[in-house]
Amino acid sequence: MLSFFRYLANPEMEPTKILSVSKAAYGLCSWIIAMEAYDRVAKVVAPKKEALRIAEAEYNEVMEALLIKQAALKKVNFGSILSLFWPPILIIPHPFSIELMIHCISG
């Protein structure tokens, strides 16, 4: 890109001025200006792309850990609900209590 800067520093390097001389030179002049602009933008965007890549990798790691924790929580929640009603012999001392429990659960 450094070889383009000497042309861009020239005040005559303006596509509208060059068009009156040559259409081919106009295209080349426009291309050089566009390449310089692309180079400038690419230097700004490259570190941002790298930061995004790192942030997405961290996000994916955290989301995997979250899914594992959520699955463990479901097991714990289900197990604690079952432990309230299991074993039924120890929880329900009277045979009529089963009907009462079923009635309370079903609403």
C-alpha cells in the first residue's frame, strides 16, 4: 500500500480531472483511491473481528456450561419432587390418605 501513497499525495490525482484526459486512467485512479480506502478500513476492522471471535468463543463456553447446569438442575428438581412422595409407605400412614393425596395432586 505504501507505493500508492505517492500517487494519492498528488493533488492532480482526482478522478474527475483525469477523466478529461483518459477513461482508462480514470478507472485506474478510481481503483487506487478505492484500494487505499479499503486498506484504511481493513486496518480498523481487523482487530474488531478478532475481538468478536474471542468474545464468541467465550460465549459458547459459557453457554455449554449453562446447559450442563440446567440439565443437572432438572435432575435435582425432579429428584426432590419424587422424594416428597417416595416411598409411599413411609409418607402415607393410612390407606385413606392415598385418595386424599391423589385428590390434592389432581387439584
